[in-house]
Amino acid sequence: MQASVPTMAPSVDIQLFRTVMASLASGVSIVTTLDKDDAPRGLTCSAVCSVSVDPPLVLASVSNLSGTLQAVLDRAAFSVNILGSQGQTASQLFASGAQDKFERVRWSPGPATGTPLLQVTVGHAECELHDAVEAGDHTLLIGRVVGGGSAEERFPLTYWRGGYARLLPNAA
């Protein structure tokens, strides 16, 4: 079911939109996959969330200009690597246009999908592509989680108002 609401007011300008959305702290993830030649591909993504428990679905919002997007669509599988507090360098690397990203981080193929799992994570989800929905200048990748894990002793990396932050354990 898709709701359609008539637009009465103009959209806010891009700068205001970015400022408003920067107020939302988010986790930092790296979405990874393998291309047609089995070469690893990946990008930094802060727009990741759970969608459903039954079936277990997650969503990652990826720019339509990303080369990784086509690789995910071709492979029909991807992993969401949720970065731990030590992952800032990896986040910046995968947000860049560097060609040798996977030569500069430690990773291994996931047991469920073969897609790259990074070593600097607090958790990961291996996904089979459930659906891909174009939404403006991004595509929403919805993945059915077929594998995963977490490192309970680590804390997540977050992104807020244009900078990185680290969560600390609750002292209470």
C-alpha cells in the first residue's frame, strides 16, 4: 500500500533540509557487496534502520550515483557493517572516492552471503536483497537478514551535526 498526499506547500531548500537532518544523531555503517567480477565494493551509509522483525528486514539508503548500488542490485546481496568507535578512519575511507578501500581495511567474506565483513564493527547484518525502491536521488535497499553478529564489548560510532561522536556506557 502506498499513500499519496497532494503537495500543497513547496519543499524546504536543501540547506535547511540538511541542517534539520544533521540534528538527528545516527549510527555509521559501511554497506558492502561484491561486483560481477567478485571484487569488493562499499560505501559509508548513515541512513540505515530496521524495517521488520518478521521477516527480519533492514533498510539502507544509497545514492543513485554510487557504483556500489549497481553492484548490490547485480549481486542481490549486501552486508551492513555497523561501525564501532574505532571505525572513523574506515568511515572516511569508504565515503571517499579511493579505489583501494579494501586493501586498507581488514575484512573477510561473510559466511551467509560472501559479502565483505569489516573488522572494525560493533555488529553486522548479512542480507539478501528483498526489494529496491527508488526514492528521489537515492534507492532504498531493503535486505532480508540471513546472517549477523555483534561485538558486545565494543561501542558504536555515531555521526551528528557534521562530526563523529562516540557513545559511552551508561554510568548509572
